[in-house]
Amino acid sequence: MRKALRWLLALTVFIGTLSTAGAATAAQPEATDIRDRLLSVPGMSLVEEKPYPGYRFFVLTYTQPVDHREPSRGTFQQRITVLHKDVSRPTVFYTGGYHVSTNPSRREPTQIVDGNQVSMEYRFFTPSRPSPADWTKLDIWQAAGDQHRVFTALKPLYTKNWISTGGSKGGMTATYYERFHPRDMDGVVAYVAPNDVVNDEDSAYDRFFATVGTQECRDRLNGVQREALVRREPLEERYRAYAAEHGYTFDTVGSLDKAYEATVLDYVWGFWQYSLLSDCDTVPADAANATDEEIWDSVDTIAGFSFYTDQGLEPYTPYYYQAGTQLGAPTIGFPHIEREYVRHGYLPPRFFVPRSIPMTFQPSAMEDVDRWVRHHARHMLFVYGENDPWGAEPFRLGKGARDAYVLTAPGANHGASVAGLPERQRALATARILTWAGVAPAAVTADPATAEPLARYDARLDKRGAERTPRP
């Protein structure tokens, strides 16, 4: 009975918020400035507006309940941005799964449909963090609830079709949102979204690293990685001086030695995540005869020795918390390195989250999402990069999926895009996105092979690289 009453209270609060938002919006005349209409939404506040040709760009905060099951238990301010083009255009709902950029940018689906874009910061990434922080309220269901409330608040303003999107953890976020609120969006475009269904079974990653790229490139990378561990003593002395110079500490991971090894073990993964096969020429060809400086520089450039410091990890605490409680984290082997050189191995997420924050893994979370996608996916597009290690365990579609696709961009890394797909797949994906958004031209409806983005490429607005996802 108590659980039923809490559910009823939450539903009543939600309906009241939605009704108020709709009434406030409806009271505004059609000619009202979009800034005023946005600020008429209950709980919406303006941080700043930044100009950009052809758009209005707003940085806003929106009041969210800490717990969507019990909204009375406090609120926090969640940061969102709105890239406004016209209320007559479709809207793309983007989340990267981390912090939100406060500068104007346009994701690929937004360019394709020539639409508006609403971007949301993921809960618990500062400043969108409740105070005090109850970490048990950081899960995929609560985050989907955040998106659902933003959507219901803004749908009366942006009444045309909506498409959700995101890359990496953002692609996962868009997928989880669809799983829990399948009636909100008209389509989903999830880029490079990992799907670690069984956390303890990671052989797919070992198979990936045994075959990715070319043998020559793999040998170069493996050689540098091994040599960095063979030369641990002199290179750790350099690391100690580097940390002292910058004021870095290692309380969270446990020691400088663990941080050093974690960085080195990230090296090969980091290369394939962010680089291309053509970048192999930048990797020392003869690691055994390379200088300490060359080994250090190569590892630092690709993996970054500052990352596993307390200062480097702190912004990503919410991510590692989720990796260690629901998302899962890959573990890989290093057959090219003798066991005597690997002291700690791939550390689990627990080592990257302060010990004051309790963590318990929930294996059913990813199993549920995977099962739902296989049997219930509708209007969903998954895009992966052929050479991206995160794609070793992708989402797959079952017999129950309808108008859903999993496509792979040849040679692409963690920055895979629709534009990088083979010609026929690129046209198919573009046509489906336009159709889901409700803006497919008659020519595209008649012949999907003619599909092209509706907006021209903008070098500033559309600048996009590989999604910066840390290795869990």
C-alpha cells in the first residue's frame, strides 16, 4: 500500500507539472519571443543567451526531482541548452551522457533534419548534481526520467517530431530513454553505443584487439605498451616529478604505480578509440630501441598520464559509478606482455570512484535493455565504427525489431557517423532519419537513395570528433 501511495503521489506531481507547463505555454500568443516562451515553462531559468547566425542559443537550468519515484524528496538544477531554429522544424534531443557544452553546436541528426536541438547534461555531472548527493539516485531509470520531463515540458513549444541521439555513453543514454519511455520520441539515432550485457564475459574485446587494423600497426602499439612496462622504474620517476610539478595526487586509484600501469594499459585501447589506421605512422616502429622520451611521449599523447590522478578522475566520478553499478566495464588480456610486467591488470571501476561512495553491481540492468532492444526496437538506428573497441559488444536486433538498423562505418573509430557509412547505407540511414522526423522530401520518399542532409555543413557548428569516453 505504501509503495502504491508513493507511486500515486509521483504521478500526481508529474501530471500537475505537465498541465501547468502546457497551460503556461498555451497562454502565450503565437508571436511571443521564443526566449519568453522557454522561460514560461515552470522550473526553467535562463543562464545566458549566445548569438549564432540563423539560430538562437540558450543555456538554461531546469528543476528536476532528485528521485522521480518520490518527487517530494528534493530537487536539483539540471543544465540544458536549446539551439533554436524554428518551432515549425523537428527537434533533436541530444545527450552526450556527461557534461553539456555551453557553446552552440549541432549534432549530425540536427544537420540532417535542419531542426532545433535540445541538449541535456546527465544528472550528477557538475553542476547538475543534487546537494547532498544521494548516489543511489544515479541510475539509468532516473536519468531517463530527467529526459522525459524535459521532453514533456518543451513538447508544447516544439510540437513537431522529435528524435533522440547521442554518442558513446550518450548513445547508451538515448537507448535507455527509449526503453523506459518508448512513446516520447519519433526516432532514435544512437552512435557507438557499447552494450556490455554480461559484465564478466569480455572475450569479444580480446578478439577485436587480435584482428583490428593491420599486423604492423598492432605490433607497433603492442611494442610501445610492453616497453613502457619494461621501463617502469625510470618512467615512473618521471611520472613522480610530473605529478609533483602539477600537484597531482593518487588517493582514489590507490598509488602512483597503479595510475601509471592503468595509463599504459589504456594505450592500445585509446589509440583505436581516437585514432585511425593512418595514424600508425606516429607510433614508434622499434619500441625496444626507442628513447625513454619517445615511449613517454607516445603513451602520454594517446592515453594521458594526467587522467588517473585524483584531479583527472574527479569529473568522471558519475560515469565510473554507473560503470560499476549498471553499465558494466570491459576487461581485456595482454598476451604480448609477460605476466611479470603486469602488476595490477585492468582495474575495475571501483578503483576510480572515491571509497566513500558505496557501489553494488546490478547485472540485470543491461540484460533488460538488451532484451528490450532485440524484441521491441522501433525507429532505431545504431551506428558503429569498424575500428572502435567499444563496438566489440554492440546492440543487436532480434525478430521483434521493426524499422530498426545496426550499421558500421568502415575504418571508423569512436567518432563514427552516418556520413562515414558506405553510400547505400548512408542514404538509407539519412532517409530513415528524415522520415522519422517528418521532413522527408517527396523525392526521398519516392527514392531513398537520393537522401541528403537538409542543412549545409557548418565548419564551426558541426565540428565533431571521436566521443571522449574514458576506458572504464
